[in-house]
Amino acid sequence: MKSRKSSFLILVAILILLAIGIGSKYLIKEVFFPYKYAEYVDKYSKEYDLDPFFVLAVMKTESKFDEDAHSNKDAIGLMQITVETGEWAAEKMGLGIFSKEMLFDEEYNIRIGCWYLSELRKMFDGNLELIIAGYNAGPGNVNKWLNDDKFSENGKDLSYIPFKETKKYLDKVTTYYNVYKYLYKNNE
């Protein structure tokens, strides 16, 4: 609940700045919500039929656009791909040789991240909440939750997410996605 409140407060603060004209839309875009790695985000969003603003929201949440990001769970790069997921994805995508170091390459990391998001979209029938939760907690956990009436009333949507980190992640990505759409739609 606290993460939803903080996400809401961030959104309200940005909207207030826009409304009273203290911060220009340009400044907010450049400083807080940049369209980083546009060439690769656009290329692989199109290839995997994803909204580029969604990809940017995931990337901002995962790494704050730091291509050298390395988490304590050994997730690497802009989209925070683990070696295990990267190796699996590279094999499924037919990319050939894979190494951990390749995940630090911006294009390679974004490509794998976009492919994985598209796989999650297929797996979860386009349900954005499940896609986001699956990216953070893994699709196995999301499927367990969907099959447990403590977490899902209908087996298709989550009524409760038992991992606090995943709930916070979902709220943050969703907020960032909405902000990106607001700032960039019809303004390119």
C-alpha cells in the first residue's frame, strides 16, 4: 500500500509541476523520464510488438538506464537479465553463443528483455499486471499464485501478490508506464 501511495505521490508531483509551469515538460522528459536508447528500444519494441513506453518503464525501474547495473541477484544490464534467463532466451531466440559479458551490451540486453516481455505477454494472454509480475518474480511464481485461491479469485487475475517486492515493482512500472505515455504520446 505504501509503494502505491509513493507512486501516486510521484505522479501527482509531476502533474502539479506541469500544471503550474514550474517545470517544463521538456525538463521533466530529459531529467526524470528520458527516452534513452531510443534506437534499440524502438527497434525491438517493434520487432516484438511491444509499446516502447512500456519497455522504457521496465528499463527505468530495473536499472535507471544504467547499462552497467548489476544486482545482488546477479541480474545484469539495462533490463536486468539474469545469466540463467539470458542463456535460456539466447537459445530460444537462436542467437548462438552466449556469455554473461554480453548482457552488458545495450542492444543485446534490450533485445533479450523485449523478447522475454513478449514471451510473458503470450504466456499471460496480454494481461499487463501478470506480465510485470512475471518479469519480476518469474512466471512460475505467477502461475502458482493464479492457481491458489488465496491470491486469485478466477485463475486469470491476481487479487493479492504475496511478494512485497513484486507488488512494489508492479506499482512502479505501472506508474512509470502511465507517465511515459502521458509525456510522449502524440508529442514525438
